[in-house]
Amino acid sequence: MIVLQGKIPPQVYVACSGGPDSMAVTAFLAKKHDVTVCYFNHGSVHGNSANTWVKDASDQLGLKFISSTVSRDKFKQESQEEYWRNMRYEWFHSLQGTVVTGHHLDDCVETWIWSSLHGQGKLIPYSNQNVIRPFRLNQKLEFTSWCSRNSIKYLTDPSNSDNKYMRNLIRNQMMPHVLAVNPGIHTVIRKKIVDHGIYS
């Protein structure tokens, strides 16, 4: 069962990459909300084909679709991941309305580990200006299962297996060891999220 935090306005933008989490969030919210699907093209090899796929999926669901792409060159001090994130959120913040992302509990665990290695464990906050993340209490497996139960198709981004990106390195290489040390890490981070509420 998908669990929500906070109230979601009747009209929302949903950030959608085409993956199981964002496709589940899109279809789930479309049942009771007026959804506009937002795809951000990072300019990667996968970007253009994913843009077309998400637009077609939006059309099949009867949803409005908008997209954008990177608007400047990468600054020298930015990592590739920072650059893409900064460009993505610059666009989200320019939209006149609430943007919902599909950030889930696995993302929160990985962010906690990543930030802990830099000195202080941090949670992914519920909100960032007009962007909200109401699905943080759900593991990614719940979204994959929801897509299967509701016949929602999704993409698998081939770059997810590329460990040159730090997020992938943590997910693909470190998480199995983290779970061996603490199989209850998701419960620990879920409790932290609940304790902090929607204001962190």
C-alpha cells in the first residue's frame, strides 16, 4: 500500500523520468488529481528516447505533458550529478504550481549514507520551495509492485548500472553491505522521517 505524507493540491505537476517510481506516482495521483507530467531531458544518450517514451505514456494516460532540457554549460566546480540536479530544480522552481517528485525510502537511505560519509547524515526534505516529496515512506519495491498490479509500463534507465555516478555506486555496491550490517536500515530512516514530519 502506498503511503502519503502531507496534503497534495488538486492540480499538480509530477516529475517523471519514466522509471517505476515516477510512473507509479504519476498514475497513482492521476486517479484523483489533475496531473501535468514533467520530463527533464538531461541531454544524456538516454534523454531523447526517454522524453519520447514519457510523452507517449502520458498521452496513453490522458495526461498533459511538458518537458525541458539543460539551459547552460556545466560549471567547473559542479559534478555531473550536481549539474543535472541544479538544472532540473531550476526548471521545477520556475513552474507556477506544486511539483511532486517520486523520491522514496530507498532514496532517503542512500542519501543518509552518502551524507554521513561526508560528516553528517541528512534526510531528503519533504519540500524544496514549490517541490514536495510526499512518497518518502515507501520503498521502491512498492512502486514496482504497484505498476505490476495496475499494468503500468515503465522504463529502465541503462545509466542506473553505471557506477561512475556516486548515487549508483552507493546503490549498487554499498547497499548490499549496509543491509548485511543493518537489515533494518529502512526502518531506522523511516522513523527519522516520521519524527521530523513534513517540515524537514
